[in-house]
Amino acid sequence: MKKNIILFNIIAFLLVFQSCSKLDVDVESQYVRENFPHTNSDYASLFGTMYSNLSSSFGVPYWRMQELSTDAAILPARDGNFDDGGQYRQLHYHTWTIDHPNVRDIWQWGFGGINNCNRLINLTNESSVPQATKNSSIAEVRAMRALYYFFMMDLYGNVPIIDTFPVSTLPGNQPREKVFEFIEKELLAVVGQLPVKDNNNKVAVYGRPTQAMAYALLAKMYLNAEVYTGRARYTDVVIMADNILKNNNYALDAKYSDIFDVNNGPQINETIFAIPYDQQIPGNQMTRFGFYPALAAAYGINVGFSISMSTTPEYFKRFNLNNDVRTTFWLVGKQYAPDANRKPDLTKPVYIAGTTTQIEITPDLILKPGKPMDLGNTVADQAKGVRSVKYWPDPNAIQATRLNGNDMPVLRLADVMLMKAEAILRGASATTVNGELQTPLLLLNKIRARAGAETASEVSLQNLLDERAREFSWEAWRRNDLIRFGQFEIEYPLPNDVLNMNKDITRRIYPIPANELKLNSNLKQNPGY
């Protein structure tokens, strides 16, 4: 789906504004007639900045911090290629430093988004639009600011709370618990002013905050509340989940693949909040870095891709359920061109270029002795590591960017259902929604049924964690899940490995970047760095 859908939606939304050509702006303020927005398109461009910033880094550096630091994804070197200063192996081994490029860039991305939201709130307050419109606009911006803050709290823990623009003094860190309370208060304050998705507005609200987005984000916070604040909030998880599950406009889509397809978008029933992408920078990275380039022509792709990113053998072993369609979105074994239903066409084997040897991808990641996280770069070495086509390769990808146009879901109904199941297993009471008593086993089997997988006869917390691995692979939730389950430090040594994982639990949050500490003496580094 294209990113400009958000700008289109904002323009349509802003058509309800009265004339914005006469704005009462104090001449003492930084906003004067020459730079204050006047028209609907001005406002569309203005509000679009908080969405374009979000997409700019979510699909690459943010995703890497959440997934490459876990067993779900690994980006090894290939005879020195793709080492990029060791930044990917530092994520894999939890040996990142305070000047790691992703640590630095995502801090700037997150707080750039937060400061922009503060600026938009200030601008909207200064405008002369009707009060009702002003309130709904500010609610939208505050919900987006809360989302940015959630990302920062989850990654960095103790971060500054900045809710004004401009900032008069350099802010210091706040304890993670205080940041949690701030986000919670913000979401609860604005949720009633956010739109409710229905069949009439699902295009207009796509990629923008809705009531369900606020409830889902609160459910995510409450599920992780013990990590963030030291206090369990599992009953609140169920309450927030039920607020969404009662809305019949959200439902599991019949085809799992549709959620991640090149043409995904507002028609997906279970998407609660997604980030739209097109083939331009920034697009999502899944095909560029995670596909096997020798298969490009067989998949209708006319550009070259990298060969590096895959999953680990341990993670792939979780895809062990009979008839589970989610397993088919990993490339492993002998390779064939896909048929019209995206299944391997056994009459069309794909060969290594210039040979009659069929391409075969193997799950093993056997490192070259003496080289740090390096698989080598022979034809056989390139085929090591299971690749993902969950985000189906985009035939409209262009050579200039090699990026996908698939939108990336951030929050969706399946996640809400499994969060509710987990909260009940951890002590909350099961509840009835639309006449159905929703137990953890029932919710789990709904997810499995949609995937065509075998029915579970029992459920445990570990079962749910494994189900989350299958359902949400490469959706940027694995680090969050492993930390909550106390399994972030589990190491799976690779053959011939010369490096070891740093198992210090202080690595559950990232450091304050070195450059930020130099710029702001009021910031205090996180423990362990």
C-alpha cells in the first residue's frame, strides 16, 4: 500500500476545517503569517510529518534493534561482506556500545517524532479552527506521540518526558515507571476522541490512530507492566483486549498471507495500526535483505537483492505444526518457482545460474573458523540460512531502492487475542465476548485454525511464546516477548563461533547514545553501560 494514502486521508479529514486563512497568532510567537499553515494542503503536509517520520526508520533500524537482537533474525557476514563495522553481530551477541549506529539513530528518530508531535500540538492550539476539530486533531497527535514514547520506553527504559514546544531547558531522564504512567495517562485521555473504525471510514483511518489502536497499545503496555514498572496489570490487559474484540469490524482475515501482501491496506480486517510503505526510500527491508537473490527472476523480480539476512535454526524449529501455512513463508530446501497460489510449482525447479544444479537453501549457519559471525561467500555458503517471504516479494520493486511496498502491521487483532490468552494464563479471569467464553485454549486455537495448523489440546505460557514466534515472525515483537518471558539471554551458539553473548540482564534496555550524553549533561546513562 502506498504511503500517500495517509496524506490523502488527512486532506479528506481536514476538509471539515473552516477557513484557515485568518489565524490569530501572537506576533511574539515563532509562528508568523509567512510560515503559519493556511490551507487544507498546508495542514496535510504538516500532519503528514509525524507519519512520514514514523515510516522513515521503523522498517530498518528500529526493526533491527527488535529482531536482530533475538533468535528470530540474523544478518551474518559473507566473507567480510555485510559486516558493516560489526553492527549486526553486536546486536546478535548483545555487545552493542553507546555509539552503535542503530542506538544513535533510533533515539534521534523517536525523539524527533516526539518533538514534532509537540510542535503540531502547539500549532493546532494556535489555530482558529473550530474547537471540536481542534480537540480531535490534538487527540490524534497525542496518540501518535504516545506511540513514539512507547517505542522509546521499550528500547531505552529511562527516557526524558517532553510534552512542550519549544523546550526551554534540557530535560533529564525519568524513571521507566514514570514514562509508563505518562503514556498511559495520555492514551486514556484521548481514546474517547479518536475515531472508531467501521466499514464507512476504514480507508480514512488506515495508518492513523483509532480507539482500537489506543486500546491495543495499552494492552501491550499492561502485558509488559511487570517489566516496565515492577507491577502486574493482567486484568487490565483483558479489559483493553475486550474493548477491541467487541468491535465486529475487526476479524481475523481468512488468508494469513493477505496481511503482509504487496497490496495489503485498509481492506485487511485485523489490522489495527499499520505503517504504509511504497518502493521508495524508506520502504521496508524484508525482500532486500531477507530474500535469496538467485530466486528473483522466478518470483517475477527484476532487481538484485542482498544475500545476508535469515532466521536461526532454533527459531525455525518452532515452525513444526502440521499443515501450518505460516511455515510455507520460509524458503528452505530445494527451490521451485511459485505457482499462481504462491505454492512451489514442482514442475519448475530453479537452478544455480549456469548449471543444472537446483538451488537448495539449508537452515544451518556454519561459521568460517576464526571469522566473527561469517558464513563465507561461496554458492553453497550463500544458501545457508532460512529466508522469509512472509512479506511477499514486490514485483514493482525498483533497482534504485530494492525496497518493498508492503505495509508493515504494528498492531493487529491476532496479537490482541494472544495477549488476552497470556494475561489469563498469568492470572486474569477469562471473559465472555459476544456470547463466547474466551479461554486461552480457545483463543490459541482460533489463531491456529486461521493458519490451518493442528488444534492444540492444552496451552501453557511456553506454548503461547512459541505460537507468538510463529504468528509474529519478523513483525518487530520478538525482543519484547523474550524479555517478558525472561528468555532474552538464552544463547544458541553457532558452529565455529569465536564470540560469546553478553548475558547481562542490563542489556534488556539499550544505552543512551554517546552523542546525546555530550549534548545534554542532564541525561544519565542506563545501568550497565
